[in-house]
Amino acid sequence: MLDTRLVALIRGHAMYEVVEDGRTLFTGTLPECRRFEMLHDEKRVDAMRNKRRRDKPEAKIFRIHGRLPAASAF
């Protein structure tokens, strides 16, 4: 779960940090933190999806037709 906390007021600008499980992931203004949270959630959902076909093993059948040997002309 992501949390947003007020960290400091610097020259009239409020600075926030995004925290997950006690770890600081990002520090910035409130709109920047909201955008970071949105992108972080999108990446998490995207990583859970199996979107590439090659990630799923699949058996493929290749048929090879041999040619009959040419009749020798003696």
C-alpha cells in the first residue's frame, strides 16, 4: 500500500514523499507524488499480466516430408 506524507515546507513549497512498507520510493510535490503513484500502480499491473506469447510454452509440430530417391537410369 502506498502512502503519501508531508515531509517539509521549503520556501513555501510543500514536499511530500511516497512510502511503501516503510521505504521512501519518491519525494516531490503533491501532483508529482500522485503521478508517481499512478505510474507505479500501472507498472505493477502490467508486470502481473502475461502478455507475450513466447512466455507460454507451446508444442509445435513440424512435418518433414522426405523425397523418394530418384530412380537410377542404368
